[in-house]
Amino acid sequence: MGAGEDSEARATVALAARRLRELSRQMRRCAESGDWDGVMERNELRQAQARQLPDAPDHPAADLARQALAESLECDRAVRALMEAERDRLGAASRDEQHQREAHDTYSRYSG
């Protein structure tokens, strides 16, 4: 590639990397607010955007792609932690509801 082509390739990758970062941030914000549908929608868009990045290590903009992917993976870890916390919260709520039902059923049998 010539210098002009390298510059154009870097600009194209820089744009894709910015979009990937923004989608990752949006995905994290959705997770923080409990908008799990939004998380899934942005994750699909983010995956499509990541596929636009070069995978060849000798690409003129490979450094930009690596950095954007690293930031995206860090976002994945944060979203995964939020999802696990929500899963645990829902599991505890389900168990509490089951215990309340059992207590109610027991009370109803012996009070009636």
C-alpha cells in the first residue's frame, strides 16, 4: 500500500473503531439501566461493526483495531458482571416468592 492508501485505510478503520466504541458504551449504559433488550440490540450492531475491522496484523491500522477491540472486550466484562448481578437478583426474588407461597399454603392448611 502507498502512503495515500495507508492514510485512507487508517481513516476507514478509525471510523469503524469509533462506532464500535460508541456501541460498546451504549451497550454498557443499557445494562446499567436494566434495558436488556437494548443490550442485545447494540451487541448485534457491535458484532457487525467489529467485523468491519481488519484482522491482519500487518494492516496499516491494526493498532487502531486492536485498541478498539480491547476496549470493547472490557465493556463486555462490565456488561457480563451486570448481567450476573441481575440474574442473581432475579434468582433470589424467585426463591423468596416460592418461600412466601409455601408459607401461605402452610398457613392456609392449618388456619382453616
